[in-house]
Amino acid sequence: MRWERAILVAEEFQIDAEGLALVIGLVEERVRFDIEVTRRALSDEQEKSDTLNTLPRGAFTGLRKHFNNATVSNLSGELKQKELWLSTWRESVIKANPQIKAQRNKTLASLISGYKSDPYKRMKLYLILQEAVLIRPYSAIEGMNFSISEVNENVGADHIAVVCGYPQGAGQKILRETERFIKETGNNRGRLVKYALGGALFTAITVGFASPHIGAAVGGAVLGLHGVAATTAGLALLGGGAVAAHGFGIAGGIAVVVGGGALLGAAGGVGVSKVVQLLESNPEIVAESMAKLVNYTNFLSNSIQRHDERAASVRDRIVSDFLDFKHNFEREVIRGEHRRSPGKELQAVQVIGHAYEKMVQGIRA
């Protein structure tokens, strides 16, 4: 594949301004849901406090009051931090993404309906949900660190999955299958969550897709390019740019490549040896991208079982392109044309091979 082929690969994973607005809206819905869970927990503890105050004094009652007061204080502080994070997120999103102002004015229900009513866009709704599930709420934002976490990430993930019209357990399955893939490839999920899942897309959403340093970072890390080429190509793949007739260019629209498509398309465009370089600096990005690709192809395979012919076409195209990518990568490793780090090359072969194996298992299931 060269750039023309790479662009076609990336387009299978491309979402527009409405899709980006939906990712953002789902993250906010997840946080609002978690805030309500925290508020209910605080209310329950305050009721316990009122009950304890009616009991006779005693050493045991005093101890219970002490622990209850500490819990109330902690939950109260946590609730304030979560509300602050949500307001800071909203301000950052509005400031950083003026291109999606009109879409942000739409309700979450109307955005979801727009995807569910279109057979092709309906498949991309899964990609959008996957990004919203894997983005980590309460990550550092606007230079502020937040020492808080979701009450239950599985429940939060399932909540937004149900909001999108998927069955109970769909969000939790994305988390579980992603974690399983990361563990099977020998990476530590704790580090993955901290540095990858809350990484490029989260930063682009809160800082702005048109920010040159975002394009340079993606173009440099994922594509292995430098200077203006890195900025232009990075913006086109991650967002803030549109695909021009003769390659990548930056236009007024916005197109975001999600679900691992950026890595697959970029590898075809500039050479799969760049994956080895990426593994040296950001191995989590490769593992996360492979996990997302596996999740999506398995989702498409399940859709095919429900006689969705469009899903079959998309899945077969993705698997075919991935197989080409896998063979080309293995060919370069055997030839030793880019031998900089044999250990990393072997790791990449294993991760990519494992991803293909999981795709085949999903097809045969």
C-alpha cells in the first residue's frame, strides 16, 4: 500500500464532526452518570450519619461515627473534584473544537439516532462507543491533575453502551477484551490506560485538532515523519484535516481516524518498519491499536451472523488489508532491511500475529 491505499484503509475508521461530538458527548454522559452514583453514595452515608447521631454514646458508636465522618468527607471532596473535572472538560472542548459547535448543540439522542438510521454509519457507532469506553475519565486536563476515579468503570462503560442501543454488557466487553489482548501480548494494562487510552485522542479533544503540535506528535510518532510533513499527515490522520486529491492537506472540515485505523493506514503509507520505531517509544499505541482492530472485526463478525451483508464487506476488506500489512511486516523483518532493534521487531511480529489470530477466531466463532 502507498498513501492512496492507506487513505482508503483509514477511511474505514474515519468519523466526522458529528462522530467526534458523539464521542465527547458519551464521555460526558459517562461522567455525569458516575457523578450521580457518587452523589447517591454520599447521600447514603449522610443518612447513616444522621442515624448514628441518634444512638447512645459509647466507644463503638464513636468509632462508627469517626469512620462515617471520614467517608462523608472523602465522598464530598471526590464529588467536588468530579464536578470540577466535568466543567473543565466542557470548557476545554468548546475552546479547542470550534469546528463542532453546531454538532455540540445537538442532543446525545439525536446524534445517536443519526448513526443508527444509516446502515453504514451504524457500524461506525461501535467505533465511537469503543473510543468513549477506552478514554479514561478524570485524566489530567488544563494542567490540573485529578486523584479520582470512576466508582465502577465497568458499570460506566455499560451505561453508555446501553445509551447507544447496545445490550447490557457491551461496554464491559470492550474493556474486558481490550485488557485481555494487552495482557496476552505481554504489556501492562495499567501503563496502557495511563499513557495510551487517555492519550492522543483525549489530548486532541481537549487541546484542539488544529493545534500544530498535535499533528506533529501523531505524524512523528505514528507515521515516522518530520517537520511539515509530520504536521500535515498527522492532522489528516488524527483530525483537523481533510484528505486532498493528491495526498494529505488541511481543509476546513474535520476527520478523525479511530479504532486502530490510523496505525494500519499509516503503516501502509510510509512503510511497516515505522511500527518498530513506534514500539521503541510507545509500545502501548501499537498494542492498543491492535486490540481495537480485533474488537471491531469481532463486532462485525457478530453482525454478519445477523445477516448484515454490509458488515461482511467491511470486515473482509479490513482483514484483507491487515493480512497484507502482516505479510509485508514479516517480509521486512526477514530481510533485515531496518534492523535497529531485533527484540522490538520480534515483539511487533508477535503482537501483529496475535491480532490476526484473534480476528480469525472471531470469524470462525
